[in-house]
Amino acid sequence: MPLDIATRRPQTTTAELHYLIRTAERLARYVTEPPPGVPRWNGIDDPHTVLIEDARGRESESLRSGVFERMTSPSTRAVLEAPGADATDAARSS
């Protein structure tokens, strides 16, 4: 079934995003053996589990912050095929 006519239902997933905690020390990662007493990586990881929502079909809703912008552009594909479909099959059906 082409994806452009498929019934859309709200989809969500969770993901763990990793941020760095800001410190006074300059970040450094050694790809070779670091000097004695110096860690290979001095960053401090700050993981956060976040909910990711599919925004398709909700274009009229505003985003909660001003850091994102929803942009639309015409598709470069005439036919959108379902995942796993052979592209040559889609071309034959058009």
C-alpha cells in the first residue's frame, strides 16, 4: 500500500538523548594513550529519556518552543512505496 494514502495514527517512541554537563575544564578525548593520570575522556554524560511524537497530520498545531520550524516541500518521488517493497514493483504499478 502506498504510504501517501495509508491511514495515519499517532505514533510515539522513546529515546535516550545524551547531553554533556558543562564544566570549567575544556573537553578532551584522546584517541591514543593519554598521558599518565589523565582520563581518555573528560566529559560528563547527562542522559535523558524523552518521548518522540510523530507530528505528521498535526501541522496546524504550534510547537511549544521557538527553536523548531515545520517545513514542507514537494516530494521528489511520484510513488511512495511501503517499507520492504521493491522499487521496481512500484514503478510498474504507476
